[in-house]
Amino acid sequence: MNVGKKFGLTFALVIACMAMLIAPTGSVAAAGEELITPDEGGSAPGQSLIDDEMNKFNKNMDVWFMLMLVAFLMIFIRKFEWGVALATLLVAAGSFIAYMGIQEFYFGQAWNQSLMLQGVICAITVVIAIGVFLGTVKMWQYLLVGVLFAPVYAFLEWFLFSYLEGVVDPGGSMLVHMCAAYFGWGVLLAIREKRAFSEPMYTTTHSVTFVWLAAMLLWILWPSFVTALLPADQVTWGLITCYMAGLGSIITTYVICQIVQKKVNPLIYTYAMLAGPVAIGSPLLSVNQWGALVIGLVAGAVSALAFIYLQPWLCKKAGVLDVMGVHNLHGVGGWIGALSIVVITGTFTNALAAVSVVVITMVGGIIVGAIVRLTRGRVTEELLFNDDADFIKTEAPPEQALPREVIVGTENQGTA
């Protein structure tokens, strides 16, 4: 049985398990009746508004912090560590400014904290997306990608929540994670940088330590992200289901690594452990705590298997390299989140929405990627995964011993 069939069989099996174990619709409503609303304590007039603004302020800060942590999650390539940081800043700046401009001048939206939250969510989406082709374009082009991504994201946001009816995605499994994965793949397919296969990506122990730290901090902050745009009376339940899903993926990612590889590959584990929080974005308010745990268990297992089996097979078939394995976490996790709503509600609106996300973002990504390819010029092999041309560096002499390092081979590239 080939890898594709094995993966398909595994995916079908876990979806069947979800159908049996996820809590029925309505369980959250019952649980939500016990939640305390902000005004229950008899707050003074106007205090609720102040509290709401402070809550949005804190959410804005949290999501911006998470955006910067995503850079550290991708900072494991030894010769491209500074490049990852700068690329993150450039693409975030371009996308945020462009998105806010679209909302103000096209949609007539006034600037406020809620709109700024939408803007930073747009920015973090494209920061995730560049992980697909990171290190294969010139530095200034990350700014270009950020600017060009904003209209694609704004259109998708309008399509899902204004044009379509009944889409359930409060925590962004589709709008953020699937969008990031398939937009990135669209750019990747248009660039078609095949030389990335032959370029080894070295990493050091200290850079992988940063990846561990980033993954753990992102895991802690994730409830703030998925509940960023929710009303105050739904935040507590979002926190509960998000953490339960995250705990589930922590467990099954470890189990899969032990069963399949006998040891834990940190550049797989630190990503796949976040699959539960990614997948819970759509069913965030549609399951109880145990249903959320099941979704996390499934997502962690499927994401880890995707890194180990799907990544090399898919990249070989497509002839390109998903540098950070974004599809294995965000694409696969997003699909699990979208399909879990289909299982829970028995309706196919989210399935239609998920397919629409793939089509819209792939087309948008291919167009942006074509522009990037036309403006990229010549990129030598020495510039792939190497930021020497972009920074003034003071390095140790070549004979000086470097920190202990490992090599991420082609078969495992994209596992961080």
C-alpha cells in the first residue's frame, strides 16, 4: 500500500472516530449557561465599556506577541536566523498597513481596536504563509508579498462571513490556517524553486531551543488568539476547549513520534503539538471539553503523520519543497477543524467553505507568486536559506568550533 493510500485510510479512520466521540450539538449551550457574564456583578454604567476596551487592548498585544513568536518557531535554519526575523517584520508590516487601508478606504471602516485585531490576524496569517517558501526569495519581496496578500485575505474574509451563510469558524481554522497554508503553496508553485531540495538546512542546538520556547509560549497564548473576536460571555468556553484540544495534541504527537520514529524529532513535535489549537478554531464553541480533547488527539496524530509521511510524498509529487511544512500543521489542522463541524452539525456548509478557501487562496497565491518570480531576478544557490547578503555580520574565524549541529535532510525538511 503506497503512502497516499495509507494516509487516506488513516484520515478516514480518525474522522470516523470523531463522528462517534465528539459531543452532540447543543452541549456547549448547556455549558454556556453556567458561564458568568461581564455585567453579572452589577458593574457601574460605563464600566463594561472600559473593561471591553481593555480586553481588546490586551488581545491586540497578545496577538502581536504571537506573531513575533511565529518567527522564532521558524528560526532554526543556521544561516537564515536573522533573515527569518526580518522577513517576519517586513511581511507583517506590509500586510497590516495594506489591510487597514482596504478596510478604511474601500469598506469605510473606522479605526478602532476591533479592526486592529482583524488587521493583526491578517498579518499573522501571512507570516505563517511565508514559511512555505521561506529563504527562497529576496528580502524586499517579503514586504511585497505582505502588501499583495492583504486584498486576497480581505476578499476571503468577506466571502466566508458575508457572502456565504452559516459558516462556523470563530477561531480561524479556515480563515487563518487553511488560508496561510494554501496561499503559501500557491506562491510556492508559481516560484517553483526546485533547487531547495538539494540545499541542506543546518540547525544548531540553541536555535532548536528557541523553537521549543516559541512553541510552548504559542501554546499558552493560543486561547487569546482564537477568542480575540468573540463576545466576552463566550471567551471562557473558548479558553476551555482550546486548552483541552492543545493537551490532546501534545499527547498524540508524542505517541506517534515514539511509535514511528522511536525518538522525538523536535522539529516535528514542536509544530504538530500545536495542531489541536489549530483544529479547534472552527468547532471552538460547538463541542464540550471532551469533544475538544478528541479533536486535539486526532489533530496531533494526523499532523505528526503528515510531517513524517505526507510531506516527502507531496513535495516529491509537486516538485517543490514546503520549507517549514506549513501544510502539515495549518493545512491539515484546518481541514480537521472544518470537517469536525460537518460531523457535528450534519451540514456541509463548512466543507463548501473549506474548498472555497483552497481555491481562492491557491489562485491568489499563484498570482502573487508569479509577480514575485517576475521581480525576483537571479537567485544563486548561495543565497538560498542564507541571509549573508542582507546583513552586516561579524563572525568567528572558520577554524573556531561551532555549536553542536544536526542536519535536516531533504526527507525531513519542512519539519519545523
